[in-house]
Amino acid sequence: MSQDNYPETELERELFRGINVPDDLESQKLILEQYKLYVETMEKLVARRQTLHSIMLIGNAFLMSVAGFFVTKVELPSRFPSGVGVMTVALAGILLSLTWQKLSKYYGLLNRRKFEVIHTLETRLPVSLFWAEWVALGKGKNKDKYQSMAQIEAMIPIIFIVCYAALILFALFLMVLE
């Protein structure tokens, strides 16, 4: 049973494999070391997530620049090649943004699950720092105290998708004028 006298969760049963961890100093040190290691893996996950966002932003900025190049070539004798170029870049951008959205959602879910494990480990430690922080943030229920970064991050690919959709409409307009 957890230190808050709540019924043992499935996660606790799996984490501690149904054994009753002794409260001796050696066991507490071992749990603390595992806790530190797990927090470190969570920090690495956050770093990978930030790297993903940087790469995707750079990729989208590049594609927008290429689309801008094609748009500036509209004055050519034929607008059709520019329209095809814009359309191709926009479709690639939509695929990139959808991939970004899916990966971002995956990282958000994985991060949330890692916090669940950390909170469960904290039930065996003298203090529950991450849980206390979560409580101080209103457990995610008060938007003035906490807003999920995953929700904010999910909007960025959507903004790019809308921009790419506008580019597709522009490209279709160019090709119809031809």
C-alpha cells in the first residue's frame, strides 16, 4: 500500500512486483538510486523532444523558404511550374507536420507515463517532490497555474498545416490561371 494509504495500484504492483520493500536504510538507498536514474531518463526524453521540435521547425522553415522561392518565380512566362513547385513543397510540408504532430503526441504520452512511475516511486521515499510540485500546479486543472506543453506544442504543426493548405490553394489558383 502506498504511503498515502491508498489501495495499491497496478503500477505499484508491477513496479515493486508485489514484494514488500523493507524500510531499512539499504533498501531506501537502492530505491533512491533507481529514482535518480529514472528521473535522468525522463530528462533525456525531454531533451530528445526539444531536439525533435528544433529539427521540425528547421525543416518547416526550409520548406517555407523553398515555397517562397517558387512564389517569387510566378512572373515567368508560364505559371504552371511555379504552381507545381509550390504544391509539391506544401504537400511535403503537410507530411512533415503530420509526422511532427504524431511524434510530439508520442513524446507527450511517454513523458506523462514516466511521471506516473516517478510519482509511484516517490511513495517509497521520505518526500515526494514531483508530486508536491504537481499538487502546487493544481494537478493540471487550473489553467492559471499550469498549461500542458503538449497541448501548446500540438498547435504548432497545425499552424504549419494551415499555412501549407493556403499554399496549395495558391498553387491551384496559379495553375487554373495558366
